[in-house]
Amino acid sequence: MDAPRWLDEREDRAWRGYRRMRRLLDLELARDLTQDSGLSEPDYDVLSDLSESPEGRLRLRDLADRMLWSRSRLSHHLTRMQQRGLVTRQECPDDARGSIVALTPAGREAIEAAAPGHLAAVRRNLIDLLTPAEIEALGALTHRVVDHLAGQQPRPRHEPAA
């Protein structure tokens, strides 16, 4: 086994700063989203993915893949969202074992009401703190890492339901 390539001081500072920023930013955005709209981050992700899809519908497996969740975890979360009237599940016409997740009028209303406040929080806590050059750099580096990781075909994480 090769010896580990330890991070030098500059790399360690960048790595630790990124991890701390990510935790704090995720916490702040989740707190603002819940306080302003009553939606959790997973609720928002489901609703925004559905609202951006044709006819506000996606196959459950495709939605799970987008969210990097197991189908089981997503199914449990969708059950709670169904109970709140935000989504429905329908049988897939071409696959008896599959299901379609559809945005309800209440779900569309919820995402349309939540989006402006969420975007304001993203601006306030990230975008407006950066220069145009830093935004370009952030876009370039995030896409490079995402492209690398997407090429590895990540498996859905098995985390406790949110």
C-alpha cells in the first residue's frame, strides 16, 4: 500500500475551510427554509425537481437518482409529503412495478412560495459575498468535481429518513 499523501498546510486550510463553510451554509439555508416556508431541504429538493420536470412528474427511480437517495428512503419521505398534500404517487403506465411522483397544486404553490426566500438566503449567505471572479472560479471548480464524481456513478447513500 502506498504511503498517504498528507495535505500540506495550504491544502489543509482549504479543505477544513470548505468543510466548515459547507456545514454552516447548509445549516443556515436549512434553518431559513424551514422558518420561512415550513419546508425541509429534502421537501424543497423534491418539489423543485418536480416543478422543473415536464408536467411536474418524474418516475420515482429517476427522482431518487437525482437526489442520490435510495428508493426506499425517498419512498418514506414521499409518504410524509403525500400526507401533507404536496405530491401524489401514481402507477407507471408502462411498468407495473414503477411509480410516478407528481406535484399537486398545493406542492406547486409551496415551491413557488418558498423559492424567492430560499434564493434570497443563497444570495445573502454565499453569492453576494463573492466577487464576479470568485463566482466564476466557484462555478469552474464545482463543475470539475461534480464531473469527476458523476463519472464514478455514485451509489445512493443509505441515510436515516429526514
